[in-house]
Amino acid sequence: MTCVGESMEKKQYAALALGEILLRLSTPNNERIVRGDTFQKCAGGAELNVVSGISALGLRTGIMSKVPQNDLGVFVRNHIRFCGVSDDYLLYDQARDSRLGIYYYENGAYPRKTSVVYDRGHSTITTLTVKEIPEEVYSSAKLFHTSGITLALSSKLRETAVEVIKKFKEKGTLISFDVNYRANLWSEEEARETIKTILPYVDILFVSEETSRRMFAKKGELKDIMKSYTTEYGVKIVATTERTIVSPKKHHFNSIIYNAKEDCYYQEKPYENIEVVDRIGSGDAYVSGVLYGLLQYDSCQKALQFGNVVSSLKNTIPGDVLSTNINEVTRIMEEHSGLKEVSELNR
């Protein structure tokens, strides 16, 4: 058993998340930002990507965010609903200068790397306060998820996010946190000191090996580093991904999950030679798969398998958001484990 069992009483949502929703503008094919004349638009954002992935696998989720009261806000709302995610706690900003954060995406091809340009300063989400969030939300979910990106966007949003984490924790909600460190949003020192204050509230932690070694300044073997979060802060489950980039178009992917209660590490063979169409959101897809496995099966082994398969699958899908269903995911998992014969076509 994992940390999930004691919190599985009936709730309105399996998972709720707090985070910014962005407008993504991508150059078509492999065109360059500096040269192309057109962009393709879609919506995304780390936390929305996570809950939409959980929703795609069959559990009810919702997003807590704030967007402008204009046509872009309507576009975002429609996108959220299309992903099967509840917009019950989506707030609208009627201020004249309200804005939706934007990022521009350019796909890479070896030896040119994929690149992103952000235009998200002073976006509407950064003004969100605790007073704007209905009190009933804190009793409505089995699990709450957010990330270091949300904490980094503004001091006001950081205060709000920390208070929201505490309020959910008081209601017995499981807390999931993805460190998701972004050097262009805040310094390593600021991130480290802020995140250390919320780790005692976190049940399920997602942190990369690079972030552990650089931002948290941890040393030693990876498994010992993962375990240290449980002994120092009381985190129950720690997940770390392992991505090998052969080229922008070909990756290998695997992960490790540590369960403190069982003092056990979970691993499986990697997904190799993934044909990468769009890697943005694949880390969020991993989080969604792990959380789905924990919520639905209360099993770290299932969490590992679902995390690895949906992250690998997301790499093959354009846009930020995972597009799949439980039947497709189960089939790929069975093929990967050798339980099912691999056919050339799915028909």
C-alpha cells in the first residue's frame, strides 16, 4: 500500500491543480521563430497538462486558475472543457490590462535544439489571492497538485499557492508537488529556500536528478538523494525521471519511484528510441500517469508503469496536452512488458 489509501474517501474530484494557463504559439513544421510568418496556437501549462492527462485516463479533475475576461479567456475555457477538465474554479479577470501569458515554441532537429521564448510577465494569474478561491474547494479533492513554476511567477501568487497548499493539507488532501525548476523564472537560492518551506506538506514529490544536485545541492547516489527527501521532510513518495536525448527526434525514457513506507524503489526497463514529435508536456504527462496509478490502484508499481508509458506517448503528440485513452495506454504497457504481441498496425 502507498500513501493514497487513507485519503480515498469519496470526493468530487480525484485531483485539482493550481497553475497558469498559457497560450502557446508554435512555428509550423521545423520553421524558425526568426524567419517564419505564421504560428499555430494551442493552450497549455504545467498543471493543466497534469490534470488533463489524469482526466484522459478516466478520473475527474479540475483546474484552479485565472484568465482574462476576453476572447482568449474563452479560448482557454473551451480548451479546458475539451480536455475533460472541470473549469468550475477558473476565475476571470475583468481588468483592462489583464493578459494571458504566451510562449513561443520552435521545434528542433539535430544539431539545432528545440527552443522556447516566454512572454508571460504580469499575466493575470500572478494577481490571484486566497480570498478569490471558494472555501469549499479545499474539501472537494482527493489530491491537490501544483509546481515550482507557479511559486516562481510572482510573490503574490507564491503566497497564495503556499496558503492553498496548507488549506488543502488541513482537510487531509494528498499534496503533490513538481519542483519543475526554471532558471529563467527565479534563482536557485530563492527556489531552494521557498520550496524547502513547503516540502513538509508534500506527500508526493517529483524532482529531477539535475535539480536535486544543482538547486538543492545534494550529493551522493541518486537513490540516496531520493530517500533524503523522505527522511528530511517527511515526503512519502519521490519520483525522478531519466531521459536520454539521442537527438531532438529520438529519446530514451525511464524513471525511479521511491516509497518511504515500504522503503522500496520501483523501476522497469526503459522506453527506447521514442520518436519525438513534440517533447513539451512530456514531463507533465509523466506526473499525470504516476498520480493516476496512485489514485486508481494505490500502487507504486502501477504508478511507475503509467508514468513511463504516458510520458513516452506524449512525445509523439503535438501540443502541450496528452491525447490518449486508457485502452491505448494499457495496450502499449502490455507490449512494453512483453505481455502482448506487437503488431505493425493498430486495427
